[in-house]
Amino acid sequence: MKYVALALGLMTSFADAEEITAPGPQSDLAGTYLAAGESAPVVLIVPGSGPTDRDGNNPLGVRASTYRLLAEELAERGVSSVRADKRGMFASAGAVPDPNAVTIADYATDVHSWVGAIREKAGVSCVWVLGHSEGALVALQAGQMPDGICGLLLVCGPGRKLGDVLRAQLQGNPANAPYLPQMLDAITTLEAGGSVDTGSFPPAVAGLFAPAVQGFLRDLFSHDPAKLIASVTVPVLILQGEADLQIGAEDARLLAAARPDASLALIPHANHVLKVAPANDLAANFGTYADPSLPLAPGVVDALAGFVLGETTGNR
């Protein structure tokens, strides 16, 4: 595998952000386009799990504004971006009547719709697809049909099936101990294609496996990121924070092993929302999720921009 050089010059001026749309199933998908100048490469930022908006925030307490900060810092380095709201959510609410009635393939279809809209708007021949967390799985699925995709930027993405990732996350939090058997049984049932009766689950557990999302979870658990990356033909960067408590360096290495010519960037002290955080302090690490004033961890944007610009110019 190839490791990414982090030295880059800085660009200091870029256009104001503007709204952009792409065709959705029933109405347009909505996003923000931040241009870094004429002929600049463009990155599409695909959000992670749940009701996460185009800035990387959600009503469940995540307010780190990770995607907005990524877009702004990429622009400073000469890389344009589009960050989008998911189908059925926020400004893309009209695209589908039920945001839970979705599959990874549906999200990948939306990625291709965005790629087409961005190519027309920016006049570029292809678009870089950056998927964060669950969005990395979406990027891998979209990459199975590479037309119009320059390459993939997989940020804090799973290297194992999501059922295994969720098990590890739940087992890693001592607060889950009273409910752990129920939660692990629920994952196994959904992996097998079954349904889970959450009537006896405590509220803290029932929401995770709510009937409305079980169809999506069954689909989500069926995908194998390592198999998907092995069949991708475009350039790939795997970027992983070493203080990430949700997705670990093990996942990044599994992805890299399945795609040996991928570039791997392990970012010291960066957590799942790409902020500097201690790996051994659960409360302090998760505390950064609610603080948009914290900058992105050093090295994150250098690695992303360095890879995009290096591949774009043929010099890396």
C-alpha cells in the first residue's frame, strides 16, 4: 500500500458557498457547493449514519460540524466540495416520503445523481467521492460503477460487516452491559433476515432497533466492505483516526489488505468526528462531538487534499 505525503501549499481565496441540487426520486436532493476556483477538483462528501445533515450534525447531539470544516479547509487548499442532505431528510425531505425506507444501493444511486449534477455545474470530468463512516460503505457501493468517479476517499469507514462493527461498539461501552444480550441477539436476528420484537426492550435499546429502521439494518448488515473495495478500480485513499472509538485502525488495515494499492493515512489523536481527542477517555472523546469550535485534527485535510491533488496532477 502507499502512504500519503502531507506537505501542501495553501490556497487563500475561494468563492462563497452556494446551494446546488441533484435529481432525486420524487424531488431534488439539496446540498452546498463550495468552489475553490476554476478547474479545481471537486469532492462530494457523503454523510454517515442516521439523521446526519450536510454539515455533519444531527439532532442526537452531534454538533461537531465536521463536513462544513472539511469543505472550508479543502477550499483553502484548492479543492472544491459539495456536501449534501440525505434523501428524505432536511432540505432533501421531499425526495422520498419515508427516509427509513432506503438501502445502501439507494444512497449509491444518489451519489451518481450528485456526480452528474456536479460535473455539469463545475465542468469537471469526474468527481471524488468522500464517504464518512457509513458513508464510506455508500462510496464503496457507488464505486462499483465508476463512471464519472475520480476516486474514493474512505474516512473512518468500516472494514468489517456493520453487524460486527456494531457488536464491537456496543461491547466497548460499559453502560450497555445490562442490555447487551438483547442487543447482540437483535443484531444476529437481523443479519439472518429476521425481525426483532422490541416491545420488551428498554427505551435506550428499543430506538436502535426500532421497527421502522429494521429493513435498512437488514440491508446494511448484508454488505462486506472488504469485498467491495477489492472490486473497485478507481484510486482509493483510506483515512482513519487513531483515537476513533467507533471505527478502529483495524478496519482501515482490513480495507488496505483487501486493496493493496490503496493509500493509507492513519491520523494520530483524531477521533470519529476528526477532532483531536484522547483514545482512553470515553467522556472526553465523545465530548468533542458536540463542539463545532474545535478544529479538525492536524493532518486530516492535508492527507485528503494531498491525495486528490496528487492524483489529479499525476504527481503524488
